[in-house]
Amino acid sequence: MIPSGARVWIAMGHTDMRKGMQGLALQVQQGLKRDPHGGDLFVFRGRTGSLVKIIWHDGIGMSLYAKRLEKGRFVWPSAREGIVSLTNAQLSCLLEGIDWRNPQYSWRPQSAG
């Protein structure tokens, strides 16, 4: 569950997935010019695209979440650097391996007529 009021940011390019909380927080602060302790979620992807890490500070402490896809890759923008904001729904799609940029319904509503 994503905390209400928290923004979700994905870091462009590839991140060294050997980094832990401190290394990723430093990357947020120095590379992305954001406050890693401000309550936002920061999402990073490794070179192969099958692993993401998310850091989040809840006001009490820092949390690190990791997810690896057994099949497929996480959909990521092609820019090499910078940051992109996502909605909570887009993050949910991303974490399921769904293309969050253009999700498709598996069904279409039928017109009543």
C-alpha cells in the first residue's frame, strides 16, 4: 500500500543493484536532487530490468523494498538520467510487469442499445 500524499518517482537509466538504503538515498540526494527523507517513494531498476528497489522514509525510518520478476522485465522510460513521477496506479502496474505507460483493458464495455 502506498501512503496517501506520497509521490512516486522513478529514476531514469540503470542503477547498481548492489546498493542498499544508504547508497540509494545518497543517489536520490545527489543525483536526483530530492530529499530521500521527505516521505516520497523512489524506484530504481537494475541493468537487466528484472529487479527494482524502492526506498521510502515514513518519518520514523527508511524502508527498502525489492521485487524481482521471474519472467519479463519492468517497463522503464528510455531516458538515461533524470526522474519521472508516477501515480499510485501506474506504480502498481509497473510492479506487476504491466506497461504502465499504456495499460490495456482485457475487456471492453458493451453499449446498451
